[in-house]
Amino acid sequence: MEKKNIDWSNLGFGYVHTDYRYVSNYKNGAWDDGVLTEDANIVLNECAGVLQYAQTVFEGLKAYTTEDGHIVTFRPDLNAERLEASAARLEMPVFPKERFVDAVTRTVKANAAYVPPYGSGATLYIRPYMFGSNPVIGVKPADEYQFRIFCTPVGPYFKGGAKPLTIRVSDFDRAAPHGTGNIKAGLNYAMSLHAIVTAHQEGYDENMYLDPGTRTKVEETGGANFLFITKDNKVVTPKSDSILPSITRRSLVHVAREYLGLEVEEREVYLDEVKDFAECGLCGTAAVISPVGKIVDHGKEICLPSGMAEMGPVTKKLYDTLTGIQMGRLEAPSGWIHVIE
Ligand code: PLP
Ligand code: COI
């Protein structure tokens, strides 16, 4: 298969039209068989549930070309499970796990020409999503849904790649104490748009959101969970019911313990203690692990000892081990790598 003529190493995190996408419709209580289509456009009734009451959930995962030339995805079963949890919270039907993994496989295979080559620094980002498609005007769940998957080749989520980021403590919350912060619903991201636009205007790369109940604890950013490293090389990651259960973070906890022999604490992390950490990183599918060099809390600067020039040493080890597993350079734990072709 011949690859598309794309300048892989200069890709940003954006949408590139690829050849095929997967579509399945839910009607009368059942999903249809699903097809691959070349049509990237969706025609919807003006009153569709997704347009009126934001009834939509999504996922994000990546396909990689391994060192020995296979195309693989990373733990797609966990994305299927999280989509199920997200859908349940918004009263949407379940798209079965085996069908999810099969649909991801078919979509990536059909777009194999867009999977960036090994060593290019780029990957294929896969976006499964589901939305209420029939007219809904009283506030209630839709009766009909569409599940789709498209993919797009991407480079680094943050401009500058592995250069440490400067983030600010946000005055806005992205979640409510018993809300939807722990699911991957479009509504959480709509909530965060004003905060990210103003953060960028003020020269910050991202927002650190605090717990919405007390505003004393670190939660996550708009698109990634936090990892901190203590001065004695312990990995600390915030535990909260209102953050997204990141698959990257859960994988890194295992990598830290089992591959690197590091101690890991998953616990509440107070903003007050952040000044004592040695390193900080943002972890997620899009972010991979992006180092944070500085956190600004209303004019008060917290400068991580790892500095603004490069990733801290423990963060770098975590990054190298995780990407080594994803790209087939290191042996993966059983079930983590799903081979597509
Ligand atoms: N937190 C938020 C708010 C996200 O949008 C994401 C991205 O998916 C993550 C965390 C990281 O999750 P994952 O590692 O499963 O991609
Ligand atoms: C992902 O990492 O998959 C996400 O969905 C984050 C998003 C902000 C791009």
C-alpha cells in the first residue's frame, strides 16, 4: 500500500480529510450492521437531540506504525468501555465493545495510506463518537442515534512538541461535584472553550482546573490528566471522581510500577503542595506526556525544578517507555497492543 504524499513530520494536531469513515445507525432499539463510507458530511434534522441538548459522547485513540512495520492501536477495548460509561450517563444506547474494536480496525485498515510511517513523529488519531439524531424538543433522550468513526493523521497536540508548557490555574471549573467530568462528553469541552481561549490570549498553553467543590485540589487540564514526580522520584497522580479516567494515565501507572520500579501514589493532590514537586506532565492520547515547566496561580509562579528547556528525567523515562511499547520497541503487557495489519 502506497502512503499518501503528506509532510508527516510537520503535521500539527488538526483535521485532515481521509478516504473512509465508519457509520452505524441506531433505530427501533437496535444498531444496524454499519458501513464504511466516503461521505464525510452528515445531514441532520434541525431539531436533532445533539443540536438542541448536546447529547453526544466521543473517544480518542491512535494508530501507530511499529518498528517492524505493523499498524497497531493501543488498548482500544478501554476506549470501548469508557464510551459505554459515557453513553450510559447521557442515556444513550451502548455500542457493543466487540463491534467498537471491529469498527476501529476496519476504519484504520481502510485508511492505511494515512497512517504515518514509523519514526515520522506523527500518528493516526481516531475519533469514535455517537450522537442523538432524531428530533427532540422536550428535554429527553433521543430515540435514534448515529455512531461514527473518522481518523486524521496528527503531529504533537501542543505546538513545540516536547518543549515544557506554561499553564495557569483557571478561575473557571470544567466539571461539577456530581456532574459529568468523569465522562467524555462534548458538553465538558464546550464548557472549557472560554477558559482555553482566554488562557491562550494571556500567553498560557493550558488551564489547570481545580476541584469544583473546594477549589483546593488539582484536577486535570482541558484535555489531559496530571502526573507529578516528587523530589525522591515517586509518581503522584490526582484521584478524583470528576476527572476523566485517562487510559494513558492508567497505563503510565502500570509502566511506572512494573517497568521502571517506581512508587506510585494515586491520591488527592492539593494545589498548595505543587510547589514541592520536581516534575509535572500532562498525559493523554493527544498529549502523550507533555512536560509542564511553569504553573501560574494568579500571578504567583510555580517553577518546576525540571525547568523550561526539556522534559524532566523521570517524565522522559515514562515517555520513552510508553512510546516504546506503542511503537513495538518494548514488549507490551498482554492485551495492550491490538494489531490491525
Ligand atoms: N482528560 C481529558 C479531559 C481528556 O479530554 C483526555 C483525552 O482523552 C484525557 C484526560 C486523557 O485521556 P486518554 O489518556 O484516555 O486519552
Ligand atoms: C484525546 O487525547 O484523545 C482527547 O480527546 C483530548 C482532546 C483535547 C483532543
